[in-house]
Amino acid sequence: MSTATARLTARFGQRRVALAAVGVAVAAASTSAILIRLSAAPEPVMAFYRVLFTTLLLLPLAGGAGGSFSRRDLLVAGVAGLALSAHFATWFASVDRTTVAASVTLVQTQPLFVAAGAVLLLGATLGRRSLLGIALAIAGVVVLSADGLSGSAAPAPLLGNALAVAGAVGAAAYVLSGRSVRQRVPLLPYVLVVYSVAAAGLLAVALATDAALLGYPPREWLLFLGMAVGPGLLGHTLINWALEHVESTVVSVSLVGEPVGSAALAALLFAEVPGLLTLLGGVVIVAGIALVAVSRADG
């Protein structure tokens, strides 16, 4: 990915560097919901600047990356970008309407929708353990969402939970649509196209909702930049790089650490302690996601 990364890889071995990158990525991703909560800007504006700034930060690294797109690959990358914009638009809206623990846990159900999409669109088959994992995760979603019916302190927990699930669907569509292109196109050219399209989609949402794009105080711009550097560059993009060097199962299972980190930060910074049903449902969802990830790798 860079000269520094190449040196580390040569010294410690490709897999060790990739595993370390996964750890950094999970920690960085855990700050995403926290940064959203800290910002007072409209959600589409936050999402737009996160993706825009991430794209601008990656541009200097892409000079010698190479790679070329066929017309079909460019179209598919564009579809992936629109799916990514839908993911960000719905999930950013979720964070301000339900608890951080619920939102981050529910958006992590993405692997379940990837598995379902692979069956419906690609003709894949699911084994018993995958089906059990999906059933567990669905049961966990029901339990977690019951917290919204029992007097959650969040302003609109059921809507927020639904938006988080919609965000998971958008993320799964992003993964499924871009899977074939990533086998032919290097990481940086691919993500630059995808992020550019996603930024355009989020800009359209911001304009459609009459959200102001300028006039924010310095604190907000620092938060936008933090979203790009932390969850964007060190989180999302680093995960994409690590997937080329370490088993996808390891990455998928590691990502379930994000809800734990986010919930811990929310409790520390906002005194937002998840309810019993949210904790119970979250544990069941994480167990289901991990089971699906392991089962699909074994299959």
C-alpha cells in the first residue's frame, strides 16, 4: 500500500502485518458512531464529507497503483459506490435515533445479507451451520429491538434499528457488487472510483434535503476529517487491503469487535449504558455472525 507498509511486510511477514492492520482497522472503525454523535451537522453532510475527505486523502497514494477498468467493471464499481452511499446515508441516520450499541451491532449483520445475496444472486448454497448462524442473528435482532418497545432512552429506537439494518443491506450490496471487479482491479483504483461515486450519491442526498454544505465551525470540520482518517482511511480502506493478505474469515470475525468497542466508548463518553435486552440481543447477533463467517469459509 505504501513504502512503509512494504518495509514492514518484508520485515515481519505479510500475514502478521495484515493481522495487525485488522486490529488497527477495528479500533478505528469503533470510533465511527462516536464521531457521528459528537457532530451537530446533518447526517448526509457528515457522510458526504467523510467519503469525500477519504477520497482526497487516498489520491496521492494512487499515482503508481496502476489498474484499468473495462466498461463493465466501471459500471459495476459505480453500482458498488451507490450501494455504499445508501449504506452511509441510512446508518449515519440510525446512530442519532437509537443507541450506539444497537446501531453498530445491527449494521454489522452485513455478512448475513451477503450470504443471502450469494444464494439468491450467485446460486451459492448454505450449510447447516450458516443457516443456524442466520437464525441466531435474526433471533438476536428481535431481542435487541424489543429494547425499543420497553422504554429505551433513545429518541426513536425502532426507526434507528431499522435504518441500521438498511445500512447493513447497503453494505452487503456494496460487497456483492464489487466482488468480481476486485479480482481484476487493484485496491486503490477500485476504491477511488467507488468512493467518488458514493460521495456524489451522498451529495445528492444532502442537496435533496436542503442541508447546508458550508458554514460549519472548525470543530465540525475536524470531526469530518476525523471520520475520514479514522473509520474511513484506517478502518474501511485498511480492511480492504488486509483482505488481500489474510483469510476473510479472520477479518469477518474480527469485525464483530467493533460493536464492543463502540458500546464501550459510548458508555464512557455519553454515559450510554446498553439495556439488558440490547446486550443479550447483541451477544446473540455477534455469535450468529461469527458462525456464518466461519461456516462460509469452511464450506
